[in-house]
Amino acid sequence: MPLCHCQHAKCNGADISVAAFKKHKREDKISMLHAAAALTDDIDKRRHAAINLHLASANPSEIPRSDDNTQSKPWSPRAETYQHMVNSRLYQLSVIEKKIDALITSTERKLSGLGLPRSADEPFPLSPSKTSIREIFHELSCISHRSPAVQEAKTTISDRLSPLAHQLRDARNQWKKAQKNLPATSPTSKPSAVDSSYDTGELQDVMQ
């Protein structure tokens, strides 16, 4: 088993399972991304403060005009815009990450309580979770940027979501397999405990 030197759980070289090692490594990456986003935001604030201080103390003749052809400028609009775009993408990804945390917690609880179908036409109770996964993958695909920090964050988040998608696919296959020799309609159709708990606002509760 691997030796873990993570910052997340402070393992200090402990011998842990492969699954735990991967989890701790992932949490360290997420923490680093959050720290990077906070640092760049702080740098932006300091830069704006320095620019405002310079403009407030400068003589009118020292303030560059839009028609000046000077080679040096106190700040770069392009660099400013680029950093704001990076921060914006990282913030969007942090919001998606919270959705994934809530979805994983909710879905794993429902998977643990998933029983057997009572009829051949009973819908798979966790279909809403599959829909949520597709929607989150779509959100990820809409966030595009060449920044290494953004690409790393997208990969980390996608890696968290993929195992859950595989779990749901396997559970649905088992559900369909169990339905093959069942009658078309159950004589006493009652809502599944998993199904009835889906729309109780659990996702919102976890995210709050």
C-alpha cells in the first residue's frame, strides 16, 4: 500500500489503502486550486489599489491618455482580463464541485437502500441522478479556458463524477436484469423508498 504525505489528512507518511491515497491526493489538488484562486483574487485587489493610489497621487500630466503612444503602461488590460477570466472559471468550477458533493452524498445513500423491482415496467428509481450527472458533465463542457489551473480543476472534478456514473450504470443494468422474469405490472404499486426521497430537497439541504 502507498505511503501518504498529504496535507488534507496530515498522514505524515502513513501506510494507507490505494483508494484512500487517491482520495487524499484529490483533496490536496482541490485545496491547491482554491488557494490559487484566492491568491490571484488577492493579487487583483492589490493591483487595483496600487493603480488607484498612483492615479490619486499623480499630476494630471503624468496620467496616460488614450491617445498616448507610450511604450510602457502602469498595467496591462489584456493581462487583467485574462486573470479575471481564469478566476471566473475557477469560481464556476467550485460551484459545480459543490453540486457534485451533494449529488454523490445523495446518490450513494439511495444506492445503499435500492431494493429489487416489483414489476417489469417499474422505472429505475435513480434515473434523476443519471440526469443530474449528464447536466453536470454538460456544465463542465461549457467551461473552456487554456489556463493550466482551469484544465486541472476540470479534470479533477470530472474524475470525481465518472465513478458515480459507472455505479449508476451498473445498478441500472442489475435493475433491468432483475425485471426480465417479472410481470408487467405490480399488483400493489407503492413508491420506492429511494424514489420518494429524491424530491425532498436533499440536494439543496446538502449544498446549504
